[in-house]
Amino acid sequence: MSSRLPARKKPQPKLSALLGVGLDAKDGHKRVTQGEKFAIVGGSSETHERMTEGVVKTMEQLQRKGKELEDAEPEEIADLLRKNLPGKK
């Protein structure tokens, strides 16, 4: 007879902030935008603006659902970000 206890699932870490990093800047500008629970750094002007807008929309949608970033499941956040951060146009 084994005296082993059942394995416990590790608690899923909660997200407390989002970080967006743009890598396509070629103009030498250092772009940084910070919000209450996010930071966007780098990127071309277009990329930085698109990332910032997408993250702000995501945070607003969570707020309308009555959720904070740390209350939402990672999959929900990822889905919202995919919807709000479209590819280059």
C-alpha cells in the first residue's frame, strides 16, 4: 500500500500587468507608454500606437465585464488582445 498523497495542481499565476514590446523602430526614438496595468515600449510610431490602442481597448473590455486584469483567465486576455491587436494594415 502506498502512502503517497495525490498530486496537487499548482495554482495558475495571475497576470498583474501587460508588457508590449515593439521591435521595428528604425528612427532612433525611444517610445514608452505606461498605463495603470500595462507598459508599451519600442516599436515604430505606427506599431507603438497600434499596440497602445489595442491594449487600452482590451483593458476597457475587461472593465465593462466587471473584471480586473488579475481576475481574468489568461486565455480570455489572449483572445481579447488578438481581437484588438490586428496585424499590419
